[in-house]
Amino acid sequence: MCGIVGYIGPKDCVPILLEGLARVEYRGYDSTGIAIVSSGTIKVHKKKGKLREMEATLPKRLFAKIGIGHTRWATHGEPSDANAHPHLDTSGHLALIHNGIIENATELRASLEAQGIVFRSETDTEVLVHLLSLAEPGDLEDRLRAVLALVVGTYGIAVIDANQPDRIVVARNGSPVIIGIGDKEMFVASDVSAIVRHTQQVIHLEDGEMAVVQAGGYRTMAVDPSAGGVVSDPSARMITINWSVGALDKGPYAHFLQKEIHEQPAAVERALRGRIDDRHATAHLGGVTLSAREVLDIRRIKVLGCGSAYYAGMLGAGMLESMTRIPSDAESASEFRYRNPVIERDVLYIAVSQSGETIDTLMAVQEVKRKGGRVLGIVNVVGSTIARECDGIYLHAGPEVSVASTKVFTSTAVAFALLGLYLGRIRDLGPADGKRIIEGLKALPGKLEEALATEEQMAQIAKKYAHTSSMFYIGRGLGYPIALEGAQKLKEVSYVHAEAYQASELKHGPIALVSPDFPTVVVLPDDHLAEKNISSIQQVRARKGPVIAVVQKAITEGLADDLVLVPKSEPELDPIILNLPLQLLAYHAALELGRDVDQPRNLAKSVTVE
């Protein structure tokens, strides 16, 4: 969601801040701002709208060696210039930016107003900077510590003080904060993409940790003074980012979404690299430390995720159950964490998150661990919170800039296939089936390339149907999560309403909506349910409903208005291939309707607030 970037060192911080903010635009935002310390005073420039609109307001000559910047996704208060970050205290000496939500902001605001403080915004963040200005005199970090003792909620904070222009103080509780290490210069950010051009050595703060960042280095301490000292050795947590800033460029593609759709074959190759054991027809998963005895003790698998990660989890649960014969299901992490779940010792919990920072999924992981459960993580971002909370599998999909997830969804499905292979070979999956799945995985990148060759056809279909008001997506078995994900993509990037149903449920009510103006997208694998799916198509066609069928073999001529043919793989992997044309349909529908493809309205890439 909101983005943080900061710099302190010998260089002009303004272009560094602006570049960093541009790199986190993909997270979703509605206003931007920067604060710098110059000539002993703090100067703030902020504005509602896109970064370029704020940049246009900057003086031509603006120089400073320390500054912070922010992209805001509105929570408390509508998008406006006043509600944009950074926020200043009454004296104008302090500037603060904040990701997260302060849950007791209303009470704190009332107390401050009773002391005569006049608020300039509707945000919960402004409460923090005024509390800071009223704190007992002392170093900035000590004052921030005292303020955070009064706060209930989540935060990633960066603050600067014109009276102490040699430091940026940061703190974290539930919202990511990263320190980037340079040569006599330091960076802070909420996302490594903001600073990867300048450094690839980073440290993630832990929850309950704060840091004083100066040009020559940094020091960490606990937010809670009673905890004392350093939370943990920060140097032991230093990681190297293994992708370059070039991965954040669109290259020859019109949009990041199109680029990332086409990167999927390469992303799958990376996900498979070094993980195939041909000799034993199984998988090597370095982050999975379960012993064979522990695997045999598993009686159920529960997958947790939100949004596309949840749908990938549904697909993954189906794969796992098929390969391991362990009952498996998926649940929305946002619901799971609040229903006082029963945590069982013989259940394997799997958390899925692209960013590794999704707040609902993270809280679910912590709830499971608190109650003694065993959790694996499937994440893309190295060093992210969920990755540090539990063992698991890195996707190695590379940075995904478009808000709508495509290559990470596919890489997640491949990770589940590898996990199913690993667990299944310990249990009931024979070597012949293991080799069959391995051959399917090896051939998958080439088959995905074939599926991407449908782009021109999908562009024409998108032109034909983009202006409809609503669409159905239907599928059975492992095709149902693909229908859910396809409908999600169309809604996200084109704003066309779409609903997904199990094909068998269509006749139990939703078919009442079918009409000549109501298209249905059918996900049709070439499997034992193919004839059942064809029956569903016939039911739609009998009511004059247009049908777009994504299939793996030719079906009766004239049965579908638009027939999209993709290659066949193994039954466990077929849904991955069937998904790509649906991504292309959503992308080209959004183009046809003139939408902001990479940054759809109201959405954020990494959801770090409730």
C-alpha cells in the first residue's frame, strides 16, 4: 500500500526521493509528498494525485542531503493535499511519514485538541507528529519511543527533525521498514524496489524495532524501552537483493502487466531451477525442513491467503490433495485470523503471499504459531516478514510491478506442484507418477509460450466483449480456482463486473442472469469432467448466452462463440496453462476501455493495513 523512501548522505536527496517514489507507485496510492531539511528548516511539498503532479510543483533549485518521501493510499481521510504525507508539527521542525493505522487515533486526537493543537488534516498520522512535538526534550529516537508507548495500531514510520539534521529515525510494527546500506550514505524504504538502484544490501526491521539511520551507519533498538538494547543482531539479517533495477523497466512492452504476463515461462524456469530430483522422481525444497516422519504424521493441509494468493491457494490445495492424498483446503486468511481457529498439531498450514507482508496473512501466521501450529510460507520477496516468520518456498519470480498479479500467481501454482511432488513421494505418489509430473513441469515453460501465442486472438475477443456490463466465469475441479482468478483479473484491471461459479452451480440460480448480453467464459480442461463442462456450455447456449471457451482440445463446432485452444500438460498442471488466456483477456479488455492497466483505481499491490 503506502510507500516510504528516505535518504541521508552527501548527495542531493531530492532526485533520489523522487526516483524511489516512482519505483513504489505500483503499490497503489492517491497522493505523494517529500520533506527535506535545508538551511536549518524543513520544506514540505505534497499533493493529491500522481507523482508527476507533485513533481510539477517543485522549485527548480531544491537541494538537501536528508529527506523523506511518501506515497499515500487513503485510510483516514479522503485523498487531498492536506491529507497527503509528510505531516508537520505546529513548529514546523518535525516531519513524519507513516504506513499503517493508529487504532486509538480518535482518543489521542481529542486529547491533543484539548491541549490547543489545531489539526490540518483528517489523518491518524498527524496525531503522531503532534505527540512527538510535545514529548519531553531529548534525542529524536527517545522522543519517538515515548510517543509509540501511547500508540495502539500498526506502523512503519520515518521522521526527521530540523534540529537534529544528522539522522532519520524509523520504527516498525506490522508495516515493513527496510534500511539500505551504502558507502557513507544510507537509505530507508518500505520496499526494496525504491532503493535497489543505489544499494543491494538491505536489512528488514523486525516488529517492535526502531533504528537511528545516519550517513555513516545505523543502530537499532527496541521500541519498548523496557526491552532494552538491540532486538537482534542486525548484521545477521543483512540480505543481498539478487535482481537489478533493469527488472523494474517495461522494456519493449506497453505496460508492466503485459511484460509480466510474457515473463511467466522464464519465471517458471527459475522456480524449477535446482529443485528437480530426477533420480528419485521428487523435488528438492531447501526451505522445507519437514522430516519424512513428520510428513507421514500430517493428517490435513490448510492453505491461507488473500485475493489472488487465496485463489492460488485453492488451486494448490487441489494439487496437494491429488498428489498426497491428504485432505487439503484453502481459506481466506482475513477470515481465518478472526474466527478463533482450532489449531491442530497434525495439520500443516501454508501461508501464501506475493509480498510476504500481507497483513491479514501475516496475522494468521502469527496466530497459528502462537497456538503451536506448524506453518510453511510461499512468498516471492526475499527477507519479507512472512519469509522470516516461517520455513517455506521462495518463488524467485522477480519483481512484479503491476498491481494485478500474473507471474506470481503462476509461480505459486508451480511451487504447490513441487511441494505436492515432495510430500507425495514420501507418502502415496509412486515413482512413475513422480516422473510424469516432473516431465510435465519441465515442459511447462514451452507450453506457456504456446498459450501466450493466443494474445492476438484474446485481443479480438476483448474488443468484442469489453463493453458488456457483466460476465460469468465457470469451471470445475481445478478449473474453478482459475475461473475465480480470471474473474478477479477482469474486475481488477478493466472494472467490468465478473463473477465466478463452479460450473455445476450455474443451474442452481445464477443461470437466471444468462442472456444474449451476458457472456460466459468457460475454463475447460481435457479431463474426466470435460463432458460435464460441455453440458454447462450447452445450457448457456440454449439461453442465447455468448460463450468464450478456453480449451485443450477442439470441441463440437459451433458450441462456443469463441474457442481458444491451448496445449495440454498433465492433469495437475493443466489449470496453469488455461489461466494465461484469461490474463490476456483482462489486459486487452482494460486497454479497450482505456483503463490505467498497471495501477487500477482503489487497489494496492501490498495490502499492509486492515
